[in-house]
Amino acid sequence: MPLGLSAAAILGAGGFAVTVAARERASAEEAVALARSVAAARVEAVGPGAVDTSAELATELAAELQRERARVAELEAQVAELEAELSVSQTERLDREMQWLDFTSAVATLDIDTPGGEFARELLSEEPGLLESEEPPDPAVVARAERSAEMQRVLRALLAAEWVEGIDLIDIGRLSDEGWIGPVVFRMLDDRGRLSGSLMAQRMRLEGSKSGRVVTIVLEEGEERHEGVGTPFRGGFRRILLPGIDPVPFIEGLPELFTEKDARGELDDGLWDARRIVRELCFLLDEDATGDVYRVRHIGAVRGTVMHDVHLEVRNRTGQTRRHLFADSMRVSWGERGVIVELEDGVTMRGDSRAPFLEGRYRIFLPRARREAWAAASIPGLSPPPSALPVEAGG
């Protein structure tokens, strides 16, 4: 295999080769079917009484059929070989991704506060007097490093205990005195536990809601990587909502990463009735359903055109629940045809397994939505609020 090819090029070439071989195999199978049809047509043309005199024709067609069968077998062998090469290429890509994660984790552990490091020490080794005054490590720095390592163990244990399987913490960085820790590295896993990408951020903090039983991982100044290609967080933030989780163990085990105030209480602007919006959306989504049925179960707060702390249930047409969608925020907007519902910074939950949205977003397209019905329902993003806050006397 030529050197210097990217993982994407290798996978693309392997997939193309498998496709070409499969098409050739299909063509060969069509040729076999055609040969059989020709034989039947020729026998029918000469009439039943002439079948015994067509031994030469039968021999010719049998030989042709044998050649086509051999060709099919050859193409099947090529397909199997190409599929094996494609599997190897995928494994090599995953290995390179893991090596990159290991490298970034190693870089994060470097002591960047000491310019030059060991190289400077070697240059100064001829002047011992310059190093005699070196002070012992600051106990506060040592304690902070030990606490950071402990926090990594605690967070990994808490995520494992809550069956959060879509992300795996690789490195947590160093604790800051400003309520965050970093740089952090998560690897992303698919539903079979295989590496599908990674999340890297300079800072991480946590939010929790005891009433809503939600823990949110907030990543700042980072990117999401897939197959070596990084996509920066939109707006510089990425929020990963973990619903159905009691935040108390997280707050007790990682108090440095939580703020004292409850951010959820400051989100609602008081201009919307969240319960009414839930009822209207359930009716509108059910009316537009062509496949899966989306049911809005909860909206925690509304501010402007954005709905926060959202829970949607996805059912099939027989009423069986397939999965749950939990999002930090939800927006509804007009599309070229119908309506678009966009969830941001959330997770898909199947059973006890939770996986974050790809690139932080989950979109629901409703091309059959009736514009007049959605406009009349007074939904944030499509209509102005039905009422404003009451003005106090003398205000």
C-alpha cells in the first residue's frame, strides 16, 4: 500500500474498490442469467422435436455458463480481499487517532511554567552556582496537581456509574482557581464502543440541577475531531447534557467545578408559558408525523426564542418508545418547506446508554408542517410572545 495517504483517502479508495468489484460481480451474475435465458429461447425456437439434435448448442452454453461462474467466484474473492484491506485501514485509522490522543494528553502534562525545562538545566550545568538557589516545589502547586489527578479518577468513576458510554475521559488537565479545569480530552465512542472521534477543550466546568436531575459538562475553547479533522465549537462552547442523573454526587466529589448559583433559575424571561408550549408542540408534532412520532415531555425555561432544558420522547407508529432526546436548548424556525426543530448540546438516550449529539446538534425536519397552524400556536421563534410581563404600579 503506498505511503503518505491520509486515512480518509485510504478508506475512500478501499470503499470505491469494493463497490467496483461488487458491480462487476453483479454484471457477471446478470451474464449467467442472460446465458440461461438465451439457452431457453434457442431451445424454444428450434421446437421440442429438435432438442435431441442441439447437443452442440447445449455444450457451448454449458461452457459459457461455467466461464461466467468462474468469473463470479473470482470477483467474490476480490471483494473479500478488498473488504479485508478496508477493515485493516479502518483499524489503522483508529490506532492513529488513539496515538494523537495519547500525544495531546502527554503535552497537557508538561510543566509549561518552567521555560526551557531540562534543556535549560543542561545549558546551566557548567555554572552550578546558578542552580544552588533553586527553591523546592511549591506545596500549593503539588497539592493542586494531586487534586487534579484525584478529580480525574472521581469523574471517570461517576460517569461509569451512571452508564455514560458515549464519551470516555482521557485527561482532565490541571485545576484552576477560577472554577474550571483543563485542558481536557474525551474520546467519543459509537454504540458498539468503538472510537468515533474526540473532544478537546482548554477548559471544563460543570453545572447541575437537583430539581431537574441533570448534570451538564461545559467545554470551552475546543474542537470535535473525526478522522483527524477538527471542527471548532460553535461560539467557543460545547455543552453535554446528562439527563436523569442526580447531581449531588458530582457536586460533593467535584465541588470546585460548580458555581453556587442555579443558572436554570435565571433563564426564563417570564414572557412564555412553558406548559402551554409543551401541549401545542405535542399536537403539532403528532399532526405532522410521517414516521417516528416526537413527543415533547418537558421544557424547563424559555428566554427569547430559545427553549431550555428540553426532553423529547421518540416513539414508533405503534406507540413504542425508541429513544429519548435531552437538550440544553431548542429552537424552532421556518424552513424552505415546513418547519425545522433544532436541538443543541444534548444527548440521545437508549435504555441506560447516553451518547452526545454529533457536533452538538440534532435536527428534526417537518416538511409537511402547516404554516398557518404553527403560526397560530404561538411558538417561540415563529411568533412573538402572547403577553409581556405585568408592569408594577408606580414602576
